[in-house]
Amino acid sequence: MTSFIDDDGNELDYDGKDFGATKQALSIFELKIKGDFTTTINIPNNAHNREILNYYGSEQISSGALMRQSFTINEGGNFFFKGSAVIQGSNKDEIEIYFVSGN
């Protein structure tokens, strides 16, 4: 079971579904590290998740505000990796989040 935990220890209300990982290929000549995992998830659009994400509605996104926050992904209670969650949009039922590990 997968969980998303922010730097303050708050856990997103997520159904725990595992998801496929996509790794970026890096050239041995590249000097800077890039994020090596990306995925898009949908979480319930409820008060708990909005509070953790400091998200108050789609007008924040349309105004150009970058909704990015640091999270640690745990799988089965074990640390998997750390990265950033960026809100892509929402409807009355779900918030769509793009997650990238690393930078």
C-alpha cells in the first residue's frame, strides 16, 4: 500500500493503490541529477487533502500560482523516495497531482 506523507508528518487521503514507475534515462555525461520518477495520481477532493496541500480551488491554478509541495512516498510502511507534488487541476470529486522525485 502506497502513502504520501508531507514534511510535517501529515498523510494524504489516498486509496493506497500502487502505481507504475517511469524512470528517466540519464546520460553519463550529464552533471546534474534530474528527477527519476514521475506519475500522476488522483486523490479525493476533501477538506483533509485540501488543507495538507494548502489548496483552495482551481482559481489558484488559473491565477498562475504554482502549487508544489514536498512529500515522501512510503510503500508498505517503508521509505521509498522523496519528491514534489504539483497540483494539475481538480473537479468536485478529485484533485489531480503530478509527482516527480528528486529536484
